[in-house]
Amino acid sequence: MQRTVAAPADLGTDVIGFPEGADLELDLRLEAVMEGVLVTGSVRGRAVGECVRCLGEVVDDVDVFLTELYAYPERAKAAAEEGDEGEDVRELEGDLIDLEPALRDAVVPALPFQPLCRPDCPGLCSECGARLADDPDHSHETLDPRWSALSGLVSQDDETKES
Ligand SMILES: [Zn+2]
Ligand SMILES: [Zn+2]
């Protein structure tokens, strides 16, 4: 089953995720097994986020493997009664499979915890907030406080000359 679906709302974390309605390509195989239906396959999409260092846009192509068992309701109940380690058993609802929770479980952990626009992102200038990636030679003249008094004098001189 190959299908493109629209990303549901809030698919992602605070810092990176899929814009609602973005394309998610599913390439899934549904297999009838004894307990229910086993869904396996891949999910592909493009997550968009913010670089934690420079707040620039980060684009992350996600390609994750998904495997999820949807149990027949009676099987799911039996598993719960056996106390199967609290393992969340998803239930088949009639013939319907609600893929969204499985999608979330597969995709969200695959997203970078601290997205970076590039691995060596230099971040922002601590003095003026400029993006250092755009301006690698960026620097501020750090004036010796003794000189700054002097430069004040110089600029005052300039002003008096101009007027
Ligand atoms: Zn960055
Ligand atoms: Zn700066």
C-alpha cells in the first residue's frame, strides 16, 4: 500500500516537526497474522524546524521504519488480562486501522532532539545577535575601556569640525 497522506496537526516536537498538511509518504504492508493485522513499512516526509543555535530554518528528511501490530479486540483483551508488561496493544476497530498513533510513535523519536541547520553551525553573535553563518568574518572591535574614552573625544572633535 503506497499512499501519500497529509500530516496531522502537532506531528513533531517543540523544535521540529511536520507542518500540518505536509506530505507523508507511506509505503506499508498489511499482513494478516494470528493476532490481528501487522503493519510494516516506511514513512517518509520532510520535517521543518528551527536551529537551536541560530534559529535558522532546519529541514530534515525523515525516513523511518514502522512496525505495528493491530490486534483483534478479543486478542487485545486477552493480552491485557495476561498483563503483558503494559505493552500498548493497538486494537483493530472493525476493519479500520487508525494509523496516526503508530505514525507518531515511529516518526517523533526519529526527529533530532536539538536540530541544527548544519553540524558546525556557529550560532549567533553574542554581542549583536547576527547569524555568524551569514557573516563568518563578523567581529566587533573590542575596545580597551581606556581607549573608548579617547574615541569619545575624537568623535566629539569631528562633530565640532563639521558644524
Ligand atoms: Zn544554525
Ligand atoms: Zn555581532
